[in-house]
Amino acid sequence: MENFKNLIIFDLAACVPLILFFLFPPKKINSIFGYKTSRSLKNQKNWDYAQKFSSQLFLLIPAILFLTQLSLFFDKSKDLINIILYISIFEYTLFSIIVILMTEHNLKKLDSENHLR
């Protein structure tokens, strides 16, 4: 049961900020909250795009974690709970990297389109 509690705590710790980021994206460039990279901080247009695009992708993380953990309903073994916790941490990390790479790629395209105009 302790491992199951750890899994729930991980889900809340991982997913609540992502959902809040989606619901309340930062409107103005700031140093506290939001998707902050050198490209997103470059101007307000990049900032707005990065906040919207990355928050939409990050919202998929809770869905992915839920699908992985759905197997808990079919097998209640303690070993499986530990494995799913580690898989969830790996998925969260991997998907976060993918979101960053995709957002940066799109910001780079946005910058190059702005330079062509």
C-alpha cells in the first residue's frame, strides 16, 4: 500500500503543475513561471507561442501516465507498482525532453519565418 501511495504522490506532483500551466499560462515574459528558454524569451510572439504549444503537449503527460498505470487495476502485486512508478518517472522525463525539443524546433521555424518577412 505504501508503494501505491508513492505512485499517487508522484502523479499529483507531476501532473497538477502541468494542468495549472495549461489552464493559466503566463501572459507576459517573466523569470518565475512558464516555458523559459533563450528562444522563448526572445520576444513576446515567441513567448506566447511557446506557452501555448508546450502547455498543450505537456497536458498529454497525465494521459500517458494514466494509461501506463491502468495496468494496476489488473494486477495488484507490489513488484508491479514499483515497476510502474519507475516507468512513469522515465515516461515523464522522456516526454518532457520531447516537448522541449519539439517546442524549440517550432520556435526556430517561427524565427526563420519572421526573418524572411
